[in-house]
Amino acid sequence: MIQSDTLILNRYGRALWNLSEHRVGNDKIDFLYQAERLLSNSIRESSLNWFGYTTRMLVRKDIGLFYYGNDKPKAKSYLKLAVEDGYQCFISKGTPKAICQLVEICQFLGKFPDIWKYGFKYVKENEKCYLLDALDYLNFGLQQGGPTDYFLAYHMGIILFDLDEIKSAVDWMKRAVSLSNTKSNMALKLACQYMIKRYINEVDEKPNVVYLLKEFVFTMMKGKEKYGKIEDVYTFLFKREKKGFYERCIADRDFEPGKFIFENIENSFRKSSKILLVITNNFVSSYWCQFETNQALLESMESRKDCIIPLYLEECDIPDKLKHITYADFTNDDDYIFEIMKLKRALLPE
């Protein structure tokens, strides 16, 4: 086979793979199988065919993901074939983009069948070698292209997080934040998630962890400066890290069915080290919120500790009984991050 024929097979296989992205069901898998066959013929004629290996790696990855829902053994076998192709591509050229694509497949295999979950608890001990291989690929990419490639830094952070190297994962994901463009703030979301995880891990061993909170706030400030609005970051963190910095009591979720509301409120206050009162116009006009405020004040007096923290969320008349307590003011967007920092400091264990 002459070189031009190999080139045609590669391009035809790549075109079929691209078309498969817009297909579903049998049409999708038919396109993928055709692409795999053409690329295999091309590779058979030219073993130093990095483009063919790279494309077939992506094709086999997609075949594996296609079968993931109903045939996991077959899915895993195709992901393994994809890694073999990725390795051949790596030793022949190893572009940063191809390395990151290979690393993603290694990550799937390292946690299979929990491929869409993140964290050390999902890593399978007998498949951990795939994540260690991924680190080698990334280190090679960094040596070749330097530490200024966003995707290499991003994937390094993810792999280190899965290996439970939280501190290093935070550092690499923060680097990814600095290297990212302004279209996606996913690196910021993961950097903050990793910092929360580090806080949870270290708070019992190192009670004085204010430096971690400062690091978190500083990262959020840099994120706000770079991306503008970052409200979706908070939403992401609350969904991903349900435990978060603190255990929270939320009425709709935590009040025990069958008990009087008064009893649920009192029990929750007794178990809480801090009580957050979110001051809005609806709060001021609500009978139940005023009852909760009275109970919170009573609990504060009985326990002889400063457990009430009012959060001033919108312009309204602050109740007289709360005016003597310093509140966190979130009515000014310019001061939002600084108020968050003050609030986190107030929530630290005494």
C-alpha cells in the first residue's frame, strides 16, 4: 500500500468517527466499527502511523463507552484496546492532546466500572497501575512541552486526586485555573472541591487550618476576577461535596417526620454549634422565622456562647432583637468574597 492510500484510510476513518458523534444506537456503532476496520487496515500497512493509532484509540474508547451500559466486560476490553493504541501513539509522537486523551481512558480503567466517579475510594487496587501509567504519560508531556499546557495541568490534578494526593492535586488544579481561558471555570470548581476535601482531611489533625480557608478564599477571588460571575461554582460544590466544611441542618431535609415543628427546631438548635439566620424581607415577616429567632436567642443565653450568626442577604429592617449581633452583609456584591471569608472564620471550631 502506498503512502497516499494510508492517508486516505486515515482520513476516511477519522471522518466516520466524527460522523458517529451525531448518530445514536445501531447507526452509531456501525460507523464506529467501519472506522475501526479502515484504521486497522491503515495501521497494518504502516506501523509508524501515529495519526491512525490516535484516531483508532478514540474510536475504540467510544465503542467501549457504547457498550458500557449493557455489556461491561466488552466495554472494558475495548477500553484496554484503546489504551494499547494510545501507548503506540505516545511512543511515536506523544502530542499533549493525545496524551490527555490517553490519560482519560487510563482513568476509566483505573476505576472501572465507576468510570464517571472521582476520588480514591473508587480506584480498584488491581487496576491502580493505569493511574500510575497516566502519571508517567503526563510527566513526559510536561517535560516535552513545559508546565504551561492547561490540559496537562488539569489532567494531572484529576489523576492526583484519584490517587489521594490531595495537596498536589490542589496545586496542579490551581495552576490549571491560571492557565485556563475564560470560557470554562471547571478547573476552578475542581480546585475548590479539592481544597474542601483537604480541609476535611486535615481539620482533625491540624485544628489551626485558617491558612486553608485563606487559600480557598484567595482562589475564589482570583476566579471571580477571571471568570466574572461564579455562582455556579457554589452550586457545583454543594452538589459534589455534600458533607462540605460542616454538617448542616436543613428543615426540609433533616426535621424528623411525626414530631412537632417546635420540637424539631429545639432539638436542632441544641445539636448545632452555630445558628445561621438568613435575614430577608420574607424572614422578617414570617411567624416561624421569628419563633426560630427567639429560640436561637434562648439557646445562646442558656449555652453562654456566641452561636448566632445573622446573614444580611437583602435590604430590610433588621429585627431589634438582632441589632446587637454583628452580621455578615451580603447586600453588596463588591464585598461578597470578603464577607464569605469573615463567615468562614466565624464558623471555625472554637
